[in-house]
Amino acid sequence: MEEGKTAVGIDLGGTKAIIALVGEDGEVRFSRRIEVGDKPSPEEITAMLSDGVKGVLGEAGMTAEQVAGFGVGAAGEIMQDEGILTYSPNFDWHDVPLADMLQKSTGLKAVLENDVNAGAYGEWLFGAGRGTRNLVAIFPGTGIGGGFVFDGKLYSGSAGFAAEIGHIIFRFGGEMCGCGRRGHFEAYAGGAGIAARFQAAVESGRMTSLLTRLGGQPKNVKATDIYSAALEGDTLCSELWNDAEEALKTLALNLAVALDPDVIVFGGGIVDNAPDIIGPIADFVKKNSLDGVASHIRIVRAELGENAVAIGAAALGGGFGADKTERM
């Protein structure tokens, strides 16, 4: 393998995108973060990402011809071979040929992958899971994504839609999820779900000290606001955050028992802003799982931070670690 390869990686989330130029060692050379706005069109996203890629390459003094590859990690259901974003729950897109659109716009051939699959690959190759065989990633952010690496292979399932763990049922018939179905883990512990529950509670007449900080506008709330208010003893926010923590504990326990990985890695915006949540989750899994599972699974915070998805996407696009993994 050539030394000194670099690749472009993009983390396309529900509210922001991180565009990074990543070295073969997993180090981010240059990066920029852009806000994507509310429900942008595929054409708007393509223009924003293309401009961001050109900007990052310009900062590095590089041309497209000097880049080993280009990877995009996007939330939703992906057909990897065709480069199609089959369904984006954040943007309400269907069957968008995003890889082809970005290739035409940037001149770089794009590899499209589910965002948390990309993050899981990044953490396995360069982060908290390096040196392991089996990794499960849980990334609660705007929603909740998952990623699996088994025996060094990134697992996508038969149709490419595996690890949509946020849409496993937590409470049957419970809160409405952003996907339009009820009771999913994402409705309780994804950032958008937590915020939606707060807004509904305020509209129903529940009192909260947080409303003053929001200028009387509950629609402006973020999950991190709710977490901060919960730490200060706000009753409503404490209830919502306790539900979120219970959901993440239960999800980790279920995946630990079902999949028996070496390590469960937690990343994403919720964990980045509430790092103290890892200890209680690890304790819960150890106390409630089978002895053999509890004795060996490590539950840790992702090491690559908010760059995990961009790093993993760049690695997939650039073929980093291609001698170590394949898709199954």
C-alpha cells in the first residue's frame, strides 16, 4: 500500500455536515463543519458539500487528483453498490443517487455508506475498537444509529440496511418516532425524539424552568439543554433524561446479549455532550446480562469524537485498512 495517502470523508448528519481530509493513519489534516439547515433538497446538499470539499482541498493545497478517495457517511438506508440513499429520515428523501450527484459536482468518485457504519469502521480501525475482532457501535445523535464489525468485516445485512438499531422497539405502542412508527429507541434517546417529547409536554401544560432560557419557545430546545436542566433538578427534564438513559442502557444490554461483541462503542452528539452516561450504561449491562457476556465486553466512549464518521467514511473511500476488512 502506498504511504501518505489522504482521502476526503464527510459526515452528513441531520443538522450538520463535517468535511475532513484524512490521512492513512486516521489523522484529520483539515476539516470544516457546516450547518445544513432545515430539510434541504438533494441539490442544495450536493452544492454545500461540493463547496466544502473544494474548500478543504484548497486549505490543504491539494487537487482532486491527489486524493485517494472520497467517502460519505449519511444517516438512513443506503444501497452501497449503487450509491443511492434509499431513505433519509432526517431529510425525508427517497431514492436519491447521492454518490453520483457528488461525483459529478466534485470530480471525485464517492463511496456512500450509512453514517454509523462509517463511524463503526473508523472506531474499529483507528479508535476505541482497534485490535478487536467484533465491535458494536451505538451512536445517539439526532437519531440513533448502529454499526457492526464482525470478525473484521463491516456487516450491512442482505439488503444493506442492517444495524438500524434506533428502530428496534423499546416500548411497544409508545412515543411516536420520526420514522412514523411508535415505541422505538430513537423516540426516547435520539436528540430529535427527546426534543419532541419536551415540546409535547410543554404544550400539554407541563412546567419547566428551561422554558425561560428558551425565551418561551419550546421549539428551540436541544437534547443538550434538557440534559443540563436535568442536572440542575428540573423535574420534566429529569424525567425525559431518565427515559433516555434507560433506553440506552436497555439497547446496550440487548445488543450485548444478542451479539456478544468484544467492545460496545458509544459515540454521537448525545454522548459527546453527556460523557458521564457511559459508566451507568456499563454498570447496567454487567448487572443484567449473562455472566459470560458481562465478564468480557468493554463498554467505552468513542475515541474519535465528532470526527468518527468522517474518518471512517474517508477510510472506506480511500481504501484504508482494505487489507484488514471487507463487507459481509
